[in-house]
Amino acid sequence: MANLPILRYPHPVLKKVCHRVESIDTTILRLIDDLLDTMHAGLGSVGVAAPQIGVTLRVCVVDVSASRHGKDNNHGLLCMINPEIVAREGAAIMREGCMSVPDYTGDVERATGITVRFSGPDGSSQEITAVGFEAVAIQHEMDHLDGVLFLDRIVSIKTGLFRRKNYA
């Protein structure tokens, strides 16, 4: 288990479509542990996807339970292998940030509710319905698995991209 460095845009791995995980073994379980350690070390982080630490496999973790935006409506810690969205509903624009793009935030339109199917670390097939901030966080992390950054989804490059404030 390790807190690994986050790749930053424009690193080419961030634009790659990730490979499906064919079997869950100790390498995948170690990857999940590394993602969790990296997520917990990131200030305000609610998720990390494998390509952000240089691994092009379809694995991500999400946990919005400690965030003021998601603490009242969430599934707790989600460790998702080969996630796929099977249903979407609604749409809203929210401000997003990303550890791979640390200097900017942006307004992105996302579904307000999703149903996602994935394998858990134990190999079990799972399906959940997420709404609000948790749905947004899952979509953001799943985008990483397809080589898509929030920058690619900004509603308006002229009015929807913002330099992050630094309060050092």
C-alpha cells in the first residue's frame, strides 16, 4: 500500500482508454489499496482512478461520505472494477476539480442520477443507484477510465474554466 504520485495533465496516460480487468488477483487488490491510500492523502479528494497513478486498468475508488456535498446521501466507500453506467437521469452543471488538473476547476454538466454496475474487490457483481454529488464523483472517475478529463467536458471554455484559488 502506498500514497502514489498523481499524474498531471497533459501526461499521455491520462488520455488513454483503460483495459478491462480480466481477473481479480493480488495485483488488482494491491492497486485498490494504493488508490485508497492516494485518495485519502489528497486534500479533499473523493475519488481516484487507476490511470491517475499510471495504471491503465478499469479500476477506481470513490467515497464522498466525508465531503459536505455528499455526506448525507452516499454508499460509503466504493471500490469499482470494470464499472459501467447502465442508466442515467437528469442533468445539472456543477463545479469540478481534479488532482490531475490541480490549478483549475470547471463547470461540467453531468447526470444527476446514475445506475452503475461493477465488480467489487471480492469479485461480486454489484449495482447501485447514486444521485447528486456521489453520482457526479462516480462519473468523473469513470471518465478517467476512458481517457476523458473534466477539461474535455467544460460547458464553456470561455466562461466555465476557473483558476483555482491558492490560500497558502
